[in-house]
Amino acid sequence: MRFKSQSNLMEYLLLIFFVVFIIVALILFITWWQVTQLGMKKSQEIEDRALSLTKEILINGFFVKEESVFDDGKLTAANTTIKCEELKHILGEGWFMKIKTLDESVIPCNEDNYPDCNYWEFCVQDNPASIYAIPVNIYRRVQDRYDLGVLYVGVYYEKT
Amino acid sequence: MIEVYRIFQLIFGVIVSFFILYFLIQYTSNYAGFQGNVLKTDILKSFRDEVSDVYTTGVYTNFTLFSRYDFSSCAINTTVHGVPEIVCDFAVSGIPITTPLLLCPGKRVFLWRDSVDLGWYKLFYVQAVPDMTLIFVPMDDSDEVWNLMRTLVSHLPDTSDPRITVNIKYDFCDGEPLKVCGGSSCEKEDFLKVIENVRAPSLRKCEHLPQRGRVITFSKSCESFEGICIEPPLMSGVGNAYISGTRRVFVYKDPIDLIALIIGYTKKDVFGITRAERVFDYKNKFFSEMISKAARISSERMKLIENFVPGQDECEANPGLKNCYCKDVYRELSDVLHTVSQIADSDYNSFQDMVKLSETLSHANELYQVLIERGCEYEV
Amino acid sequence: MKRHKAQTSAILIILVIVIFIGVAVTLLQLAKTVSKEEYINLYTGNLLRSVLKTDTGHTQPECRKVSDLLACAFFTPTYRCSPEEPPCLELANETITNYMSKFDMIRKNFNYLFKVESEGFIAATDSGIIDIKIGDERLDIRRGDSLCRKQRCWTANDVIQRTDNGEQYILKVQLIISKR
């Protein structure tokens, strides 16, 4: 009888141990889930911000003639007169933008080689980012011509 | 007689239950409070995304999630080093917002896009407005007042679409709201028709306001009034406006300054500052910064293009040439826009500075229209 | 008997833990981003509009922009924009194929189909209804064996207006893209 009681007790204790183990596992699981969710949420927020920024840049009067049609004169002028720090006041931090025609060559624009150039960039840094590429037109004011190009907008994962 | 083993089971069960309950209660109570703020922040972020969609697409919409909690303390503040933020009493830090927005929170708000057209640049912005009835009290019937009313209403929302759940109505008042549209206040387009066809000043102050009524008085002298009082423009479209409950004089130079006051209106925050002041200050700081940068870019662009358009002599020698007779205009416009970029963010409370800005912007617009007429530039 | 019952309970508990882990892994895999859908819609719409608006380099009004070239290919397929160039239909095919292959380097692994049809009037020859298709015709939604019935496709639409002898004609242009 004594041995039977001890055996029952041990089994009961073992059962309780497993129950407590499950509760602790549950707590750890929920905590880990929350942490993973936060990480995924942050990543998702960066992607959402990049897309939102892309849509805003497509209609921003600083750069465009009309929606999704960039003015090469405005792009060149913005490149030469507005610093990245100043654009951050309007569009926020930790982003960049590149715009290029579909030609294979890359000729960055400035006031000396305008309009014989095809590439503009703003706030570019050497950091990993979430990037969206969108087809756009670039209106060549001097030649009165619409070229096909690509807009790249990205948000950096780490704030710099 | 109860077994010892049974007693052990009971005691152990109680201890384990206590442990589980203790943890659950503590976690739930912390989480509930925390979750409330997390949900409010999520709603604000959702609002910001909705505003961004309206800004990029131009398609108006309703936003009703504000009804879940109290967002009446929320406003937009400009920051020194970054973008403006939506700040509320319950949140420790603000939510950054890059979209130009004039905000008045309510249980449900109507979001729509309006624009400031300067000729050479069009600045889009979003209005977020709750249910309201705008009561106009024109104490004189001069052309300036009537033109100003017409311009203001054209920049305010139209909620006649049956899909819109927010109601923004318009009415005149002369002692009592006149209900000029078939016995009730008007939708925007109907009110604009009334303004076109009727011209009669109000003789008495407005009383018995409708629920959510906002009074806008137009008078040469704003001595005793309720709500907002606007003096007709004195010079170059610049004038003074006042809000009841504050002695501050608001200098307006474009209709959006007045729209900012109307949207903000008289409600005060815990510091005694009216919402109208906060919206007005945000509008002037943020919008001015955008206009200043846009002017700098456009000025430089005009200089670049000037090098590639034919001069007077060439045009006279070859009459069929494109972009003719524009070189001098480009040069002058570049200089004027350079001036705009320098004075756009000057003191917006100074009447003289705003007169200068208004005249310079007018001049820039005129020059740009000349370029459009001569086929050298496009309409923005 | 009690020992067996305890052992059963222990096994059940371990089973519950295993199920928990399985659910967690499944949920994580399901939590994919939804904003990709919005991006591809934006991409498709912009691709169509931008290509149509692009200047081809020709000065004649019939061939000035890609949209003009497509209208030329639809109404006057044998017209030549310049003597050295192929007829409109072939030139439209070449131009669009060229642009799309450049975009393929930017956004890889996408098939496309450009489709031009009449809107509001019927264009027909003896051989049947006229329409222009440039790209992978298996993406045509009207086909019974369309790839779009089996996989996700994104569509953008636009119109081209053309006036001929005082009459206005509208052409509907559709771009369908799908992952390869």
C-alpha cells in the first residue's frame, strides 16, 4: 500500500510538472510570437512606407509635370539646388530616389551637361533598403519629347 | 476519513491554480491598458495611410475609426528637424506625416483633396473635416466680401454624394440661420448658386446656431463677434482675421489661410490655444517651406531652359521657330521665383511681409501664364 | 490503472506541445505581405500608361507616340512611318517588344500581353474581328485555355482616341502581366 501511494504521488507530481511545463511553454511561445510579430510589423511598415513614398513622389510638384511624368528640368534643378537634408523635412528620413531612362548608359545630370544626360538620384547611401521600381515617363523639356524611364524609391532598413 | 494523498492533491491544485490565475490577471491588466494605446496608435496610422491615399489619388472618402476612442486632442505640429507629426494627449510621441493635411478630428471625418494653384506650381493638400454647418454672416455686400465668400466655399468640401456619411452644409445667417435652400442649409454647389444670385448683407449677429455650427462673419470691423471674423482684404489680397477667445490677429494672404482657421475653429486645448491657431501655424510653416523649395527648383529650371530657347534676333529671323519670345520671360521669372523662395518662409504674422509675398507670387503667376500663352510652358 | 492513466495523460500533454509548435510554424508561413498586390497593380498601370505616352522618335502624327503607332497598326497596318521602316503593325510589335524586354531586366520573370481592341464599334475583315496582340497570347483572358485561369494575372486598361474623317474612334488597350 505504501509503495502504491508513493507511486501515485510520483505520477501526480510528474503530471503537475508537465502541466507547469506547458504553462511556461505557453508563456514563452506568446512572448516569442509577440517579438516575431513586432519584427515582421517593422519590416512591413518599412515596405508600406516605401510604397506610400513612391505614390507621393509620382505626384510631387517638385519633380513632375503631371502624374507619373517627370520633368527633366525640375529633376536637374532639384539635384543641383536642394540638399538631401532639406528634402527630409518634406518627405521624411531614411529614403532615397533614383530615376533613369531605359538607355543602357548612365549619365548623371547636372547644370553643365543638361539636357544630354539621363540619370538623377537623391539621398542615396550604401545601405540595405526596401525598394520599389515603377515605370514612368520623363518629359525632355528642351526636345519636347517623352522618354520611357524607371523610378526607384527605397526606404533604408536602418535609420542613418 | 479523507486520505492524505487526497489532501495533497487539493493543496497542490490550489497552489497551481493560484499561480495560473495570478499570472493571467497581471498579464491581462497590463495588456489591456497597453493594448488601448496600441489600438489608438494603430488607428492614427491607419488614418495617415488613408490620408496618403486621398492625397495621391484625389478620391475622397469617409474615415470612421475615430469613433472608437477620444481623438479630440489630436493635432498636427511641425517639428524643428523633421516632418510634421500628429500629436495627441494620450501618445508619448507623435506619428510622422508627410502629407500636407488640415485636420479637425471628429467621430467621423470626410477626407478630400484640394489644391493651391500658383500657376507655376500646384500644391495638393488634404482636408479632414467632421460634420459641420458653416454659417456665413456677411455684414457688408461689397464685391470683395462676395468674391472672398465664393473663393472660400470653392475650397471647402462637397458632401452631396449619398455615399458620404459626413455632412458639411452651408447657410447664411441674419439673426437666425436663413435656411436658404428650400428650408434647410445647403450643399456646396447650391450655396455657390445662392452666392451668385443673391446679394444682401446681414444686419444682425447670428443666434440659435444649429448643432456643430461654425459662424464666419465678414465685416470691416471685427469688434464683437462669435466664431471667426474676417475683414475684407486691404491690399494685394492680404487682410486680417480673428478668432473669438483669442486676441491674436491672423494675417491671411490666400484662401487656405482662412480655410485653416475655419477647419480649426474655436475649441481650445489644455494650454488655452485654439485649434484654429494650431492649424494656421502648421499651414503657414509647412506649406511655406514647400512653396519656398518649389520656387527654388523652378527658378533654377527656368535658368536651365533659358539657355536653350531662341533669342529675339533668332525669332525675328525665323518666325516659325518654337519657344519664341520666351527667353526674357524665363530670365525674369527665374529672378522672381528666386525672390519667392527667399520670402516664402518669412514672418507670416507680418502684414507687410505677406503683402510683398502675395505681390511676388502674383507676378510669378502672370509671367508663367505668358509662357503658356506663347507655347513655351505647360499648365501644371 | 492509475499509472496507465498518468502515462496516457503525459503522452497527451506531449502531443499538445507538438501541436502548438506545428500551429506556430504554419501561422508564420501564412503571414506573407499583402502590399505586394498593391505594388504590382501600380506597376502594371504605370507600365501601360508610360509605354503609350512615350515618343517613338518619328515626327508624323500617325507614328509620333506609341499610342499613335498602335492606332496606326490597328487602322492602317501597312502604312509606313518612313520608307526605311517596316509597316505600322510590325513596327508596333517591334517597339513594344523592345520596351518590354528592357523592363524584363528590371522586373524579372514576368510574362506580358498587350491587346488592342475596338470599343464601341466592330472592326472586322473577311478573316474575322481585328485585334492586335503583342506578347504571350496564352494570357488572353478570353481564351478557354488562358493561363490566367490557372495563375494570378494583373490587368491594366487604357483608351486611345483617334479621329478619322470627322468620326471619333476609341480603341481599348489592355496590358496583362503574370509571373512566369
